[in-house]
Amino acid sequence: MKTRAAVAFAAKQPLEIVEVDLEGPRAGEVLVEIKATGVCHTDAYTLDGFDSEGIFPSILGHEGAGVVVEVGPGVTSVQPGDHVIPLYTPECRQCKSCLSRKTNLCTAIRGTQGKGLMPDGSSRFSYKGQPIFHYMGCSTFSNYTVLPEIAVARIRKDAPFETACYVGCGVTTGVGAVVNTADVEAGANCIVFGLGGIGLNVIQGLKMVGAGMIVGVDINPDREEWGRRFGMTHFVNPKAVEGDLVAHLVALTDGGRRLHLRRHRQHDRHAPGAGGLPPRLGREHHHRRGRGGQGNRHAAVPAGDRPGLEGDGLWRRARPHRHAEDRRLVHGREDRDRPDDHPQAAAGAHKRGLRPDACRREHPQRDRLLMELLTQTKSFGGLQGVYRHESRETGTPMVFSVFVPPQAREGPRPVVWYLSGLTCTHANVTEKGQFQRACAELGLIFVAPDTSPRGEGVADDPAYDFGQGAGFYVDATQAPWAQHFRMESYIVSELPELIAAQFPADMDRQGITGHSMGGHGALTLALKNPGRWKSVSAFAPISSPMRCPWGERRCAATSARAGRLGGAMTRPRCWTTAPRFPSCWSTRARPTISWRTS
């Protein structure tokens, strides 16, 4: 097909808009119509001939957004009509780097991408019979482009193209610097030098994590308005400061208490107002790996100034700041509420875990149970994550959430299990329970599993109180429920194994609680497994379901229809006519939630 593109035929030469030939997508590739593209400094850096990987002729551009037009054989995660953004840092979830869980720099196609080629070693662009090279695997300065499937992230269809295009680089760079590398805590005081595209997104990230004082520093006073729109609380123009800028900032932030310092300048000769910052802050090299100087290993504050700056209470970060996990960061909140019948949820077995053999449930290199991170958010200094794994007990993918408090950096923490009620999922308490503050103060890990197995092929019932969403935390014994409804074994055995293997959990100090159906589940599981949990409590639990009209109707239906749960809701064997409650309970009052850390 033919497409118009802005082609860089040589370094230091203007781009030329010409009509080029574009081959369709091959296996594992996607044809995208670019609706909007941003112009990043890196594009100009390459065009000026400074990029060590710059190769010409090529089609520049890596910040884009568009619509999938056609997919090649084997593509399952996107389909024609999906809105996507290209990613110059892909995420295959299968290479050694992705499996390491220590970096987001996927290396699956790094060898060919750096040469301006597709993964099979060829280019899809040509002009007058001569190949035109791809740029950073994206080439968004073209009306149409071809990308590897692992280098596109699907976005919501109501997201405006003209703003969504920046998510592929500028947004993830700025927000990722805050969330993943600087590890900014809620209430921290932060300074951002330079309010360009990256600086504004750093401010946006600081606002997201609940930073306290957000100080923007720029010699252009016109940028103050933009900074405040993104969440900046204070603005400082170095030209208007008398004396030493660092001393002024330290005084502004009350002695630098809880202060993070973030400076972003890509290259001295290209930075607006270069030389406007005090020499003490030093020179910053280009931030991208393999593109001049020390790359993204160059620290935000020069090592020679560390003693003085640390004396003022400033923190120096030596790690690379570009650490946004692109595909998950892009549609994290969308994934949180994604139903099981969503097209991408059924993309294929290899999408369920970190690699195709996820069905083994053990990591082939580390002998650890596999799970997939769906979303992760900083909350009160801790991390709130949502995960998915293939369950051996239910035979289905199971989703659960875990809050890890900030104290977990110092060692294992006690675990609180929360079982939700009828029709709920893990998301109900995770998003509405507001437990994160208390768990962060007390140092508790909070685990919220789903209420039942779900998905195609799992038995269901039109009634709200049976079937999917109503597992009752028991093991069913009769068809068709027995195949998947094994929530008791899942909660008592399988999920604790996963939590112990993947999180800093003190499994000798566990408590269990829940509400409604979950309260009933917490009580019965605790009584059937004495000594397993140090504390047990419930809020408005379903009580004695076998002795009420609702329970009687359900029991009758169970008997008449060959057994939905096969009598698994009957009284636990350890119960007597007068159940013996733990001494911490009062039989006169409704049990209340009581979390103990000792």
C-alpha cells in the first residue's frame, strides 16, 4: 500500500514528506493507522546526528496513537478497530528480561529494533525500491505503520488521540520516574527542575501518589500556569531568586525535610534556557540507554555535590528513572474491571501468565508459583496490587488483590485475609474498603481473593446467590459444581502457598475476616481449621443458613437439582450443638473486626 510519511533521508537535513510503499503485517505484526503523533526531543536528537543508533533514511517518531487496521497471523491481543499506542519499549512477558521482574527493558526484539528493522530482519517501508528504516520500532511520522504485536498497547476508545499519543513516551517517563524509581511516598516534598513535557508528567505523577509540596523550577514564567494545571503547588524562577538557588529551595521546603530532587534535562545544547540553572547542580547527559554519555545511569544530582546536598536533606537517586512498565501502566485501571469475557481476557493461554508454560504453575527457573501483575498503585507508602494466576484447585484463572505495607521493606509482616460477600469480587473491598491507611499504620498485608471461579465453562446459575460470584468458600461435591467450585481448598491451601512464595508475609501470624457470605466463610473456615488463624472475626455474616427460610429453600433446590454444593454448607464436623467460640469473642455482642500485629 501507499502512505505519506515525513522521511529523514540524512542527518542534519529537513524532513521530506513523500509517498512511500508499506508492506502489510506479517506474522505477529499489526498495521496501525496513526491518528496523532507527538514530537519528542529524541526525534530531533537523532535528526541532528547525535544518536549512536541513528540510521538513515528512516521515518522518525515514537509518540503516537491510532487504530488497528489489520493484524498478521498469530496476533491475539488486538484486533481491527482497536485503539492503540505504539511502544518503543515492548513487553513480551516471555524473554529473560521480562521474567526477571527487575527491569522493564524487554530484550525480545532489541537486536533488530536498534538496526531499524522488524523482528524478522527486514523493513516494511520502501521508497523508489530502496528500503526505509524503522525508528525505535514505531515510525509514527507516517500515516500508516507496521509494528510488532508486543509493541502496541490497547487503550480506551474514548481517549482523545491528540493526548493519548504522549502516553507512549512522555507520560510513562514522567510518571514512571515518580512511581517506580524515585519511590515517592505520600506527603513527600518534591522539586522538579524544568517544566517541559517530561517535567509536567513528573508533576502529574507526584499528584497521583499524594505528594505534599510540589515545587516547579523553570526560567520561563509562562510555564507556571501549565505546572499548576498538572498539580504544582509552588513555582520558582531562578532568575528572580537572589543568592543561591539551592539555599532558597531548602528554606522553601522547611530545611529539605522529606525532599525528593528530580532534575530533567536531556542535553545542554537543546534544553530551553540552557545554562539557567546554577553550576552546582551540574550537567546532565542524555537519558536514553545507549544514546550518548552515561545514558540513563547518570544520576539526577552529580556525585561531587552529594555530601553538600545530602547535608541539606536532599535525596540522590542513582537508579535509572525510566522504569514505567508500559503495557500495564497504559491500561492498568481498565484491566482492573475487565470482565472475563473481554476479548483480551481470552487472548490465549500464553497471555495468562508470564510465559506459555504458565499452566505448570511453577516458574521453570526459580521453582516459584507463577502469577501475573495486572495493576499496581502506591497507597499510603505501600503498594496495592491486583494479580492473576492459574489455579490448580479451581482449574481457572483466579484474580486477587494484595496490599503490602511500607514496613514490609524491613521484613515479613502479618497477613489479614478478607472474604467478600455475595456477587462481589476482590475489587469491592480493594476499591471501596479504605483499609489501606490502617494497614499501612499497623504494618499488615491485606489479601482479598475473589468469591468464586469465573469464566467460560464454569457452571453458573441465574440466581444471585448461587453459581459464579457465590462460591461460599466451600468445596462442592456434586456435578456440575464440583469441577471448579473448590473455594475452601483454594483459600486454605493454594492461595496461602502463593502468598508465602511471592510476598514478604509472616504466615505464622494470620487473621481472617469477612462480611456477609465472606463472614460465614471466615467463621466456618476458622472453626474447621483450628490454630490456622490467630484471629477470626466477621461483619454481618450469614448465620446458620440451614435454619432459615432462605437456607431451607436453597437446600430444597440443592436436593431437587442433584446437588449444587453437595451438602458442603452443612455444619462443620468440629461444631457441637453449642459451638465453642474463641475466648476473645463475646457471645452477647456482634463480633467486630480486630486486627492484631503481635
